Amino acid sequence: MKNSRKKTLAILALIIFIVIGVKVKASQEGILFDERIMDYIHGKATLLGIDIMRKVTYFGSVYFFLPIGLIIFFYMLRKRDTIGVFLLILSTLGSYGLNYILKNIFIRTRPLKYFLIEQGGYSFPSGHAMVSMTFYTTMTYLLIRKINKKETKVLLKSINFLTIVLIGFSRIYLGVHWPTDVLMGYLIGYLFYIGMISLIPKE
């Protein structure tokens, strides 16, 4: 019953992603609440805020994931953590690969009039949001799988949640993604994570 409910929710989430994707395909405009949120946030943007968000967004970029991923990769190899290595590779390279494919399917233009920093490529779904969701949630899973203390698990999950939210918000604040890009990046990123976890043997 529980697995059936999870599959139903996953299918529903995938349908939502596809519907939003079709609406924004080859589009230059925001949809739903996109422009209202962008106008509100950018009406309150400050130089200090831009500087802070630049630093936050770095933690969702390839320039951060590449070195930190290599460090974790070699650590897991040394520990002979096969599951960890498998999940790490999928959560980074796999997620980046899927994001690249999706961006080139939907070819949505970035919100150019809101740009506070330069950014190339297509907009939907947000790569920062998607890869952050898969990478950080996977790392959190690997950290808590052998922890029994409930409080520690809650703390790590909370840090994971806050990190992902801040990275996604930074993309909206800096004007390089529509809110729907970020939300759908989270959604497809989480579905990708769930798919990865389902591939590994239960301990």
C-alpha cells in the first residue's frame, strides 16, 4: 500500500513537470506566479543581497561540486563504500546529464530582463536546483543511513533542506531563473534521487 502510494505520487509529480514543461517550451515569458515573484524580489534587491546570493549560488555550481565530489569519491573508494560511490556518481554526473537533456528539450529562455549576473544556457529546469537536490539529499542519505540518533537525523535533514532552498532562492534573486524553473528543478531532482535509491539493495 505504501509503495503504491509512492508510485502514484511520483507519477503525479512527473505529470506536473511535463505539463509545466510544455507550457514553458521555447518561451521567453514567465507563467503562473513567475513575474509577480520576480518583481517582488527584485524590488527589494540590494548590493549586499547580491553579494551574499553570489556566494550562496556557488554551492550549487559545478565549480563546487567537482572538487568536493572528487574528495568524497576518493574517500568512499578508500572505505570501499560501493553504494556510496554509485550514488555519488549518479547524483552528480547523472543529474547534470539529465538536466542538460531536459534544458535542450524545453529550450526556455532565461528571464533576461531580471539578470543581476551573467548566465548562459537555457532556463528550464534549473540545474542548480536539480543537482543540489540530488547531490545534497544523496549525501544526507549516506550520512544518516548508519545513524540511530533521531535528533542527529533531523538536524542533518534540516541542514540539507535549508541548503537546497537557499541555493534555489539565490537563482531567483540573481535573476537567472524563473521560480517555476527552480520548483521544477527541485521536483525532477527529487524524483531522480528516489529513482537512484530504489536501485540499491536494502540493508
